[in-house]
Amino acid sequence: MTAQTDQADAKAARITISVDAMGGDNGPAAVIAGCSTSAQKNDNIRFILHGPAEELKALVARKRVLEGRCDIRHAPDVVSMNDKPGQVVRNSKGTSMWSAIEAVRDGEASVAISCGNTGALMALSMIRLRKLPGVNRPAIAVLYPSSNPQGFNVMLDVGADIRADADDLLRFALMGMSYARNGLDLPRPRVGLLNVGTEEHKGRTELKEAYELIRDHHEEAGFEFVGFVEGGDIAGDVCDVIVTDGFTGNVAIKTGEGTASLIGDRLREAFRYSPLSMLASLLAYTSLNRLKKKIDPRRVNGGVFLGLNGTVVKSHGSADATGVSAAIRLAAQLADIQFTDKLAARVAGLPGEETP
Amino acid sequence: MTAQTDQADAKAARITISVDAMGGDNGPAAVIAGCSTSAQKNDNIRFILHGPAEELKALVARKRVLEGRCDIRHAPDVVSMNDKPGQVVRNSKGTSMWSAIEAVRDGEASVAISCGNTGALMALSMIRLRKLPGVNRPAIAVLYPSSNPQGFNVMLDVGADIRADADDLLRFALMGMSYARNGLDLPRPRVGLLNVGTEEHKGRTELKEAYELIRDHHEEAGFEFVGFVEGGDIAGDVCDVIVTDGFTGNVAIKTGEGTASLIGDRLREAFRYSPLSMLASLLAYTSLNRLKKKIDPRRVNGGVFLGLNGTVVKSHGSADATGVSAAIRLAAQLADIQFTDKLAARVAGLPGEETP
């Protein structure tokens, strides 16, 4: 038995993750279950949990693996999915979300995680953690399933802001490159700029400007620039990082998720169609499960807020224990390599003025 | 035998479709094969084929079903995929694309079809057919697979123009509604406006303006307005028509296609994984084929140009005979119901000024 050793390792855990236990659709039980799954797999992590203390204590007490690895911070209030970002910024001091970000601000934890309201989380993160020097607009980056060897591409921005000018897009390229290098272990990521065609003359003015800016900076920044890419390349293999504004990126990933979900439904229908197809689905059970794992959004759960003094991981509101655990794994990896410092060095090294 | 009767019907064919036989990736053979497939299924259609006469004559001679149902118009030149729209407009008089549009302009055919360069086709269509009164920006509409009972949603614009202001979006709503009513047989289509969230306060300024315009006009126009929708709703069932600008729409459909293609590849890999899964794939063959038919983009091949004096169907450049035949079926359906006239009446009935 290794229980004794595990317990000893656990106490020496190097990585502290600040977890907003509230605000997800499945309540704190799903979040604590996710922490428990992650704690079992990784001896190096411990948690600061934010939410109503009594409720969290009871949930933690049921998971033996969490014993001695959780600090609980009482936060009686919750940011709801319907709260507007502006309201939240003014009235959020007692909320679990505010408290979770505060732990990163104070240096107690390297990364914060929340399943709550994305707009509110970004607004609070910007106010409390502040933007990195040289960053005008932070971005949310996600990992999108792709036919590249690493299995995923980085895409940003997917919804931090509906706008992005040419300077912002250049910074997104640098931040996305840094994320791909540190999160996907790609030494020289290939970056593409999302447009409606690959010809240089196509697209909006800010895209043509961004094209020139990125082309002029990519050599010194150590990444490859493949130029304009199209929607079909988001899941493809011509680049590893897709740069776009938050409006387009948000519509694109939701379209992709919706399409995948439609195909999944149709696949299940197809296998229910006849006795023969039902038998086939039994035989193919393992293969289909393997497929499900590869394209299951729960297993790549977590948008990362880039461009702030501290890393914040946004998990899906509907995340279950598997989803939360995936987000924690991502957070732990980024914390482990001191990602925020690396990213800050990358963006600060950029010549040229900040846009107003 | 019904051959005699077929022949008689063929000569009385009511619907004439003007077909650009050149410009597709698979050459005129694939286009003529598509015409042949369609001619077999529908006695009511005949064709005017545009391209190098000798080459087309030889190809048509090999298909018995096309006998007596094709006029061939000699057009020695081809618009290539790399030609820029501006160049094409100036130097396209001898091309098959120009000739195909001209047959619609002259009233010889009700609909034109081309597999060629989209930008050039739109530019030529606008110059030669002209915009309908009341339309500032034409749009390209596609049918996107969805979980709605009709199996598809209408989405527009997917790339006629990268811009669209609030007035354009209102007209897209009206044109999309008319297409859904006539192309999908929906008496009262539900229209949604694509945004990054469903809350009224979200999104760009022109979207908020368009929201109000569409809300104010939907009653008299006879459609339901469901308000803002998200990327996930493009393949969903909350609405039948998705309205957006051509930049966002183009990225969205290409993202969806790329994602579907990635899942297809992964599915094939999963079934090749072990002897058991290979056996399963044999048993599931019929079911999987049924699925493939449902989500095969070739079977819904054809973007329709809306807002012009005449209907133009753009088929995928990579369309094979099945794809071309699907585009012809769509074209024949729209021609049969005099879609252009219905659409014109719809958009012209709109109160308010035209934007400059």
C-alpha cells in the first residue's frame, strides 16, 4: 500500500490552486468531486476552496484524498449566471468568485478556477489582477480538437471582448504562441490569422494591418506565421494557434461544439436503428468510447484568461467532476511551469507603443 | 418501359437551368455527370450548358438521358479559382461563367449554377443581374444540417460581403425567411440573429440596432423572431433561419465543416482499431451509411445568392456528380416556384429608406 506515502506527498504539495466552488450548474458537489479526482492523480496539488464554509466542509469530509489538502475560505454569496459584469464588479466582495481571484492576487495560489459566469469572471479578473504591461485587451484561449499531432490547437480570443484591433491581434498571436509552447510543448508553434480566405487581399482592414504586424514580429518572437487561415483550419493541421477577435472566435467554437453534438446525436440514432446496428454498437463499444474520449469537450475543459497578472481558468458552467478535473489538470500544468511569468516576459518584450 | 414517355416529357421540360460547366475542381465531366443524374430523376428539367463546345458535346453524347435536353453555348475561356473578382468583371466576356449568367439575364433560364470562384461569381452576378429594388447587399444563403424536424437551417450571409449594417441584416432576415418558406416549406419560419450571447445588452452596436429593426418588422412580414442566438444554435432547433454578416457566417460554416470532417476521420480510425471494431463497422455499415447521407455536405450542396434579379446557385468547387446533382435539384425547386419573384415582392414591400 502506498497510502502512507501519498499522504506525506500530499502535505508537501507544491502547487496551490484557488477554486471557486460555487456558480457552476452542478453545484459545489461536482466541483469538490473534480478536486478529489485531480488530487488522486496528482500528489503535487493542494486547494483553497471558496464558498459557504459549512457546506464545503461537509463535502470535503466525504473525500478521504482531500484530507489535509484543502483550505476553506468562507464566502457566503454567489455570482449567478444572470448577473451583469458591471454589477458584479461593484457588489461582489462577499462572493466565492471574488474570493477565489483574491487568493491569486495575494500570491497564495498561482491559478484560480471557476465554473461561473464568464463575463463576470473576466471583469473581476481584470479589476483585481490587472492587465500585464503591454496588454490592452486580455483574451480567452481554448484548446480545440485538431488533426495536428498534438491533438489540439490553441484558439484565441473566444470571448473576452467582442472587438480586437491590429495591435490586439498581434498580442493575441504572442500570447497564443506562449500558451502553445508551454501548454502543448510545441517549441516553435505555427500561428494563423483567421479570415474568410487565405489570399492577402481579403478581409477587413484591421486584419490586413494585423497580418503585416505579425509578419514583422514573428521571427524575433520565435514562431512561424502561416498567414491567413480559414474556419476549416481551426480543427485542421496547417497551424497550431488560431488568432481572431472574441466575437468571431466565440461564434466559431460554439458552432463547432453544436455541430459535434448534432453528429453525436445522429450517430446514436444510427446505432439504435435496427437489431443489427444495435449489435454493432455493442461490438464497437470500446472503439466508440475511445472516440468519445478524444472529442469529449469535458476532457479539454477550460478556457484560459491570458494577459493578466495571474492565470485564471474558466471551466464550463455545466462541467461535471470529469470536466472540473480536466480544468484543474490544465491549471496545475500552467502553475507548475510558472506560465504567467513566461507570458509576461513575452508580451513585455514587444517593441512599439501601446494603443490607447 | 417508360423510355418513350420519358423522352416525350423531356421535350416538354418546363424548367431550364443554365449551367457553367467549367471552373469546378473536377472539370466538366463531373458537372455533366451531375446533370445526367438530375435529368434521370426529374423529367421537368433541361439545361443550357456553357463551356468549350466540342468538349461539352463529347461529354453529353455519352449520356443518353441528356439527349435532346441540352443546349450547348460555346464559351472558350474559364474563370479560374485564383482570378480576382475585379479582374473578372473587366475581362470575362468569353468565359463560361459570364455566359451562364447571361442566359438568366436574357430570360432563357430561371436559374444559373456554377462550381467556380465564389467571389467572381458574385461580382459578375451583381453586375449583370443587378440587385433587387430595396436590397443594398446581396447575401449567400446555405442550408446547414440541424436538429430541427426539417433537418436543415437556413444561414445567411456566408460570404457575399464581409460587412453588413443593421439595415442589411433586416433584409437578410426577410430574404432568409422567404428562402426557408419556399425552400424548406416552413409556413412561419423562426428567425434568429447571431451573437455571442442571447441577452439583449450583448454584442456590437449594429446587432443591437438590427435586433430592434427585425423585432419591429417581423409581425407584418409573417415570421417569428426569436432574438439573439449563439453559434451552438446554427445546428440546433431554436430557430430555422440564422442571420449574420458574411465574415462571421463564412468562418462559422467552415468551422462546422472542418469539425465534422475531423470527427469523420476519428470515427474511421476508431473502427479500424481492432478486429472487433472492424467487425462492428461491417455490421453497422448500413447505419453508418445512413448517417453519412444525413450529414454529407454533398447532399446539401449549394449556396444561393439572394437579392438579385435572378437566382444563382453556387456549388462547391470540389463537387462531384452527387454534389452537382444536389445543387441542380435545389435550383430546379427554386425555379419551379418562381422564387425570385416571391423574394422580390418580399423585399420590395419593406417600408423605410434604402441605405446609401
